[in-house]
Amino acid sequence: NKIEETKTSLLPRFREYDKDNNGYITIQEASSILQKPPFCFPPGKVVVLLTTFDKDKNGKLDIVEFADFFSEAKAFNEDMASRFDQLDKDGNGVLSPDEVMTVIQQTLGFDDPEMARKIIQMFDQNADGNLDKTEFMQLWTNMFA
């Protein structure tokens, strides 16, 4: 239902995203939207989504393809935000090594605290020892999507 609601509300706003008014959304236009808040998708995720929804394989999205693309992106973002919030037990807006350990246990079946620290180091762009929502999304996208 959320995907259908997003499609319906997005169609009239298509021109806002079509910066050059050519009737298509390019990878650059999609990236400028989806790499910024609230999405903060890594570039690879944007390319995968664009490729998936570019039904005629012309390297750009028409209004119908973009509606499907953006709806899926929004649903994915909401799912990741919800998943993050569930894992952020103390509600401080970042995942500690212990909270990352929960992800590792639930998804990979590992129970090694050192593994959590190594994973955090791989994705911790600001080197604070934790993962914020953007860093978590990059971890999830790289490991599971």
C-alpha cells in the first residue's frame, strides 16, 4: 500500500526531479535525490535501483519507471530506518559494537564480538566507533542487498 501511495503522490512531482525538463530522470538526477537525506543511499544502490527499473534499458527513467523506482527506494529506506531503530536499543541514534553484534548474530549466525568491531571499522566513515543510519545502510546494502 505504501508503494502505491508513493506512486500516486509522486507522479505530479516528477518535473521537480527532472531538472533538465527532458521527460526523463537520469542516473545523475536520481543520484542527487537518493544520495542525500533522508535516503543517503550509497552510489552503488542507486545504480542497482536504476538498472532494475529501467525497463526499456535506455539508461534513464520515464515517469512510470521513475514512480516504480522512487517508490521502491522509499520503501527500502523506510525498512532500513525501521530496522535501524529496532537495533538501536538505547535510542542514541548510532549502533554500538554490541548492537551491531545483534545484526551479525541474526543475519550471519556469528557470535564473535571482534567481528562486530571489524565490520564497524569497515563502514564507520566518521571513525566514531559506531554506525549511524547512513553507515548502517551502507553496511546492509553491501552485505545483504
